[in-house]
Amino acid sequence: MSARSKGRPPLVTPILVKTGEENPWPEGERLFYLLARDGLYRCRQHEFFRSCVKAEGGPSELAEQEALFEARFPSIPRSLIERAVGFFTQIADLHGSEAAALLAWDRGENRVRLVVPHQTATMSGSRTGYRYPIGVHYDTPHDLPDDWVVFGDIHCHVNYAAYASHTDVQDELHSAGLHIVVGRIWNEPPEFHVEAVVDSKRFVLQLEAVSEGYQRRRLGVESRWIAQVDIEESKWGSYTNPSPAS
């Protein structure tokens, strides 16, 4: 990228790259920037001192840049989204718990696959007998075909709102890809919340930007998917009834 852009002055403040401790200090520069592994530094060569301080921004001659994200994921078929919602509905009816599935791109057949991994959903209860979901845990299967590439996941918040919870954010912090949350599962249609995560930055997307959309759930769920979900009770015991997220 050129240091000069239309209507802007040429770059006059040097930006050096630190590749090792042996890099020499440019004695002839009174002010320069140093790009190191841990960020950008503003360095000064003064009559009475030499300094190198973490910079809050770059040289004023440079143009600004905002974070951006352009979705180029494979388009998820409507039927696949509807089957996922049907799966979540049956798990919610059976256990009242969350459930999850992975989205994989089959390079050999050029199609999106829905993968339901073995998972453990945690439930808890209040002193009044009300039971509610806590979360769901799974590991990405290691036995998927070599030409299948996992590019996202989709999970259900049961009858709570569709949003990225604190737990979701922490779990997905270093998980680049597409993350879809389904909420208010007994509504038709349910709620959808879609985000992409890249380098710990989250970008909110519309469902239509990554899929063919949704019309109605499909309840003819494969029994092997249902069998993939184990239920465990929370080790923290019982609590007061939670308030459903809005």
C-alpha cells in the first residue's frame, strides 16, 4: 500500500519494522515509529534523552482504517437451517436443554453439511422445581472426512433470547468463523442471531447474508442426532429462578 493517497501529503515520519534485537537505532531520525510484535511505538531521539513509547495511533499523515468484514461463507441451504431448528426443538421438548451443531463445507460435493457432535448439555433447577438450561459443551470431531472444513456452528438458547452471551463470547474468542444462535425455540419462527468472529473481533450479520433464509422447522430429526446429546445436572446446585433474557 502506498504511503501517498490522493489529496494527502507524502509520508514524512519513518515507520521501521523491528525484526530482531540487532536492528540498529536510526541515529539520524529525531522522530520515527517502530512496528514491533506487540504493537506500534513512537520513538524520539532528543538532545537529552532517547525514548520509545507505545503509541495510541500512527503518524497523522496516514489515512484512517475501520474494522471490516465481508461474508463469503458458503450459503447455508434453507432446509439445513430448518432441520437444525427441528433438532433443537426436539431436544428442548425432551430435556429443556440447549443443543449445538457444526457447519462444515464438503469440498468434494460442494455442499454444506450439518454435523451434530457428541455433546453434554447442563441443566439446573430452582428451589421451586423450575429447571432451566445452563449451557452445552462439545469438541469438534477428529474423524470428519479430510475434505470437510468446519466453518461455523449453530446452537440453541431454548426459550431465551437469541444473542451472544458472555459464555458464547468467551468460547468463541479465538474461534474464527460463523456463529448462529437460535432463541425463543417454541416460537415460529424462532429468533436468530448471527455473528462472525475474526481475530477476536465480532461482526453482526443478517441470517440472509449467510443462508437461504428460514420458513418453518422440520421435525423429522434423525434418532442418531438425538442420541448425541447427554444431560448432566449443574454441580453448583439449585438457584433462584432466573429471569429469561430479553
